[in-house]
Amino acid sequence: MTESVAAANLQLTTAAFAEFAAGNIDVLFDVLAEDFVEHSPGNPSGRDAFIDYVRSAPVSRAKLDLKRVIADGKYVVMHYRMAEDGDLNGTAGVDIWRLEDGMIVEHWDVVQPVPDPGEIPNGMF
């Protein structure tokens, strides 16, 4: 796998993340493969079913603050804070995206509430 594949995947996912964070949920139609596979419990696979699910999920209403991105060949990993209005701490999220031929074909994630700052002296991010 060449560095140019990782760079292209990094550019595609960060641009899509920025669009999504700005409120454009429909950007997912441009980057998710029709047979997209979702690994998170309770979230549906398939592009259209996944997008329908996301429209009503908390992430669609949250402020997203991307902290770091790692691209390695066909995988892109994003670490971010997600917070809805009134949620002072928010949630830390890590998404792992697998891409093929310029489309996201698979997704895993890990999320956890961000504790009060006194509980994490080294910070979450």
C-alpha cells in the first residue's frame, strides 16, 4: 500500500468529517459504499440504513471537535470530542474507517464519556 493511498484516504475522510460537523449529513452519501458494513452494536449496516440511523442519532446534533487523525493505507482513525448543547464534558470518540477505491466500506468505533477534568490529570485529548 502506498503513501499516496493513505494520503487520499486521509483527505477524503477529513473533508467528509468537516462537512458532517458543519451539519451536512448528506455528505455520507458521497463517501459510504452502498454495501457499507457497520460493526457498532445497534447501528445498521448498508449506506442508506446507516444514514437514516445517523440522522436521529446524537452525533447529528452534536458539536464535533476533531483532535487527531491517523491514516495507514486503507485505514483512517479519527479521535474527536462530541458534545451536545449543555453537555459540558461531552463524549470522546474514536472511529476506524476502512476504505476501498475511494469509498468507506467498513466502520468500527469506541466511545466513552469524558469525565470531569479532575478525574483525568493528563486530559482526554
